[in-house]
Amino acid sequence: MSDFSSAAIKMRASQKQTMKMSQSMRLTQKQQLALKLLSLSSQELRSEIYEAVEKNPALELASDFFEDGSSFLNTPAHSSYRLSDYERYGGVSSALQKASDDFQAALESNADERTSLQDHLLHQIRSMRLSRAEQELCSLLVQNLNAEGHHILAPVSLLDKMNPKPSESFLEHCISIIQKLDPVGVCVTNTAHSLLVQALDRSDAPKSAIFLLNGHFDFLNPPIPEKMAKKANRFLSEQKKLLFQNSKNDLDLPAHFSEDEMKEALSFIRSLDPHPARAFGSPEVSFVQPDIVVESVDDDSFASSLSEDGSEKIRALADGSLLIGTREGFFLARLSKIATPILKISEEFLGFSSKENGDKADAESKFARESVLSARSFIDGVAFRSATLLKATAQIVMLQASFFRSGERFLIPLRQKDVAGAIGVHESTISRMASGKFLLCSFGVFPLSYFFTNAVNEETVQMKKIGELSGEKNIPTSKEGVKAEISAILEEHKTDSKPLSDQKISEELLKRGIKIARRTVAKYRSELNVSSSYFRS
């Protein structure tokens, strides 16, 4: 019995060696980076680019629209503010600090229901007798202001959006209109500029205050009249030595400033408001920057760019845009020039990476090669994102040609799988591509995910096919198309004495070849932010 047990244990404890074949696929770091960049929105990509540039010395910014247009020329000179030696500092106890934090938290938990600065200024602009060009440019300038009333982008960059382009003198004229509105001192570059605008608007402003605010704001540090007068007089004496007159002599400045004059100027400047826009609310506004632009092309000469047999429907042009031929005509798809900063590899690091002399040179060249390799991988990832976005958009335009020609009512059902198969990528890649990306066309700005929509139901699709046989091609079958049809029906019956109920809307849709239930109509109406017939009566 014991022999049998020991034999059984040996059999159970024996080892066997077998061969097993398996196949797995792992993404390289470069592929993982490319997919990560593809899933980012334009704002997230911008942050990722600046973080990469900061970490990798071999990666440089060649150009960035927002950085290049961030300062406004022809404004008074100013210097960065630094703390004065004459300011006092102190601490607080932990109890007072906790009370302060609790009070701050209570303030931040309440919604800001005040009128925004933009709404307040636009209301004044609309009430003024201005030309159409003045109103349009003033409105653009107002929308370009931050919560402080300062320019976000350089005002001169707004001229590119006007047609015909006004002159820079006309821009200065429109800026001066806004600066004189209530509150005085907005539509400026910085706080010093705001104080100058307020001073020029008042009749009691002393010339010494105008002098200090007009490019000599640093004379106020420290704010001691005696030292302010010494700095100003030293500047005036230096100006006398110049062969040419100073451009600011039109202010008729005296040859000397006394200490009393500087005291008067300091008192006047303290009476001005460094934050004139603080009385207005700052509602949360999300600005959408389109990643891609689609334009309709009516010129038949583009037809020659495609193959004569019609087999080639997409052609890359010299400027990087894509020409797309569809049954509805020709369209151009291009990446937004201001959505993504342009990157390059540092020439200095390219030179370092080729050195191989000495131990120190080897270490430097190794670091340089690794940095250049990482920079190239990042640039390739950004390029992959742009190429995938452009190719996928071209397919969307081809499949949704009726939308881009006639509007959202003609949006057809489309799956991400269809676009993925057309450009030869996985469906998950299209899902990443559509996340957080926006497209600009003649009908507005739309998220790319908007173009992937389901069919309402099979009955409506079949009714459309039957309608096409009889010549009717305008029956919407997608969810967004039916919602647009509901909006059109409500618009047509808005003057009726009795608002249409959901059941009546369902019956009206059925007359147009769209069969959906009343509950579905109620759901779509709610998504359109339209109240029920009871509240519309």
C-alpha cells in the first residue's frame, strides 16, 4: 500500500516540458506617443507641446500664432512691476487664515450673476450711431477682451478677418470709441495704459500725471515725490541733448518738474481705478478653436486636378490642403493654421549629435542624439495627428457631402467603422481622432463626433429608399437630421394660435416620410432646448 502511495505521489509531482506558440503585438513608445497626441484636443495639444519644448532642449517652436500676436504695437511703453522696498509685509494666525479660506470658499461657491463686461460694452455700442464697419470691428475688439478689459490677442490681428480690410488708423479710431465707453479705461494693453486712458479722459489731469503715465510709469517706483521729480528731470535734461525733438513734445511739457507737481501727480494717479472692469461679471465662456476648415469650391477648374476617369476623388494640393470631389461638388479641407504651433529641431543640437571626439564629447553627443531622437518622435507624432485628422475629414466630407452643401437636415447615418475602413486604420483610431476636435464650415463650428450619427429607425430608411424611387431625396434619416426637421416644423408653426404638441409634430413628420413615436419627438425636442406645448402656450 505504501509503495502504491509513493508511486502516485511521484506521478503527481512529475514535470512535463511542452512547447506553446503565441503571438502578441505591443506598441512601441513612438506609436503610443502618436496615439496619445491624436486623442488630445487643440488646447490640450498646445499644453503638451509647450511642456515637451520645456523638457527637451532639442525641440523648439518655429512659430505660434497666439504667441506671435500676443503684444500690441504703438502702445505706451511699460515696465514690469516689482515690489517696492517701502511696502510692509506681515503674517496672520492659523485661525485668521482658516477664516479667510472659509470666506473665500463661500464666495467662490456662488455663481457670478453680474452683467459681463462684454455685454455691457456691446449694449452701448448698439445704442450709438456707428457705421456697419465700426460696429463690426468694435464688436470684435470687445470680444477680444479678458476679465480685466485688456486685449487677449493683438488688435491688429483682427484686421485679417475683416473684408474689405480697414486701415490701422481705422482700428485706432474704433479702439478710442470703446475706451471712452463706460467703464473708461478698458480695451487697453495693460494697467498703465488703462490709467493713461482714464487720465486723458479727465479735464483735471495735471500734465505731470500724463507725463508719468505716458511711458514713464517706472518713475513711480518708489512713490516718493522727491525721487520721482529727480528721475523726471534727469530724463528731460537728457532729451534736451538730443538733436531731434521727442515725439511726446506735443504734450507741451515744462522743462522742469517740481516736487509739488509730482506730489499732485501722485495724488491724481491714486484717484484712478487700476481695475475698471472689476464691477462686472466674468461668466464662464468656452472658446472653441476649430482644428480643421472645410470650404466649398464652386470653380469647375478644380475638376482637372482629379483623374479623368473619376477613380481619384481626393487630391493633395501644394499648400497641404485636400481637394475633395463629391456628388455635390468640390470641397477643400485644410488644417487650421492657428490651432497647432509649428515645431523644429534645434540646429545646435543637431551639430552636437555628430561629435564623437573624447569622453566628454561622447557624453554630450549621446545626450544630444537622445534629445534629437525624442524631438523627432514628438514631431512625427504631431504630424501623424494632423495627417490622420485631414484624411478622416476628407472621408467625412465625401460621405456627408449633402450636409456640407445644404445643411444639417441632410446629415446621413455614419459609423466610425466606415471612415476607419476607408483610410485603413482601426476604429479606435477614429474614435481618438474625433474626441475633442472641431470642424469649421459654412454652417458653423461642429465637433467631429457630430458627423457620426445613427439612423432614426429602419422604417424611415426604407421610406427614404421608396421616396428616392419616386424622385424624393430630401427625407432625413439621421438623428441630427430629424432634429433639424423638428426645428423647421416648429419655426413654420410658431405663429399658430395653439402650439404644436409632440403628437402633432409626430404626425407632421410622418407626412414628410419620417416615422418616429411621440416619446422620441419629446426626447429630440428636449435636446433642442424647446419647452413642451403647455409652456409654449
